[in-house]
Amino acid sequence: MPQLVVLALLGAGAYVGYRLIQRASRDIAAELRRVSEELSGGSPPPRGERDLGRLEYDAKSGVYRPAKRG
């Protein structure tokens, strides 16, 4: 009789483990789908920083602007 109890506990543990793995894989698949749609969406990827060269302070507006060339 104790073997039957142990077997039932192992079966219940295997079932719970199966359900947890199934739920985790469903969540991962949904996240991958969301990221895939986001990457293939209409908006372009964000632009990175670019080098503006030497900056000069504009006292009138109070901001730094790229130096005039030439």
C-alpha cells in the first residue's frame, strides 16, 4: 500500500511539473511573439548618437550648437 501512495505522489508531482513547464513555455512564446511584432512593426529603430563635431555655446538661446563650418 505505501508503494501506491508514493506512486500517486510521483504522478501528482509529474503532472504539476508538466503544467508549470507548459505555462512557462506559453508565456515565453507570447513574449517572443510580442517582441517579433515590435521589431517588424512600422516604426524604425531608434537612431543612435552621432558626432556633431565641435560645439559652440549660443548665449542668445542658451544652448550648444554645432560650430559653423567654413
